Amino acid sequence: MATSSVVSSANTSQKEHNSLMKRIQIEQNFANQAYANFKSVKFGISACCFTDFEDAILDKDICDWQNAKSDKIIVATNDDNIFLEPIAQVNETASVSCPVISTNVCTILDLEDILADTGTYTYCQDAASVQWTITHNLGKYPSVTVVDSGNSVVVGDIDYTNSNIVVLTFNSAFSGCAFLN
């Protein structure tokens, strides 16, 4: 039995070595092809041997993709194909880790859900009003930023009823949103 574990370990080591050597070979081929292409474009010196730069690019892209596996957490944004790595504080409270089995695709989370867990509260007043009473339930006395429907910052009086309720009073009635954090 001890012999089979040694053989298995040697096989794994050999597979890792072969994989690394194959990656090095692909990257060397890409570098040689890129240099030959550069000389041809820049100086008009064509290669003496057959070159296939497009094939080298494809091989390198596949190699890079196969070796790009990551255990990082990423989140989706509202923009197509744009993902972000959230800050550590958000990862700890709102994220789940990537699967144990290594894949090139990691867990994608909804950015709005994560932002909701960071202690930011958004309140929108649809009907124009001089006084807004906001129950935010943040358990603290948050900073408050108010914008009108035109997205201009509005200044008013802030009265903290307690650590979960704030009353905002303005000179004139308007509708807009308040951001508390």
C-alpha cells in the first residue's frame, strides 16, 4: 500500500510538471510568434520559417483561461460583463465563498443586496413635502445626504428622534431621496 501512495504522488507530481512545461512551451511559442510579427510589421523582415501568429494567440488565450481560476468573490453590476471584487468587509458579511472544486467561474452576487448589508439606507419621498420622517433602523445616528428629483443636493434641518428615526425639515416642499449611512 505504501508503494501505491508513492506512485500516486509521483504521478501527480509528474502531471503538474508536464502541465507547467506545456504552459511554458505555449508562452514561448507566443512570444516568438509575436516577435516575428513585430519584425515583419515594423522592419519588413519576414520570418524564414512558417509562422502562425493567430494560432499562437488562440493557444495562449486558452492557456491563460485555464490558469485563471480564482477563489475571489465577485459581484455583478448593472452594466453587462462588468464585475467587481467587493471590499473585505462586504465579503465577510454578505458574500459566499467560491466552490471548493476549482472552476473558472466564481459565485456572482447581486451588488444591490451587498450594498444593502453595508449599513446604507436609501429613502425616496415621492410626494412633495416640507418634512420627511424616516425610519431607517440602522441603530445609529447616520450621516444624511438629500437630493431633489433633479439630483441636486438639498440642505435642511436634521432631527434625530432616536438611533432608528430621523426627521428632516426643509424650507419648501419637494420630492427626492435621502441617503443615510
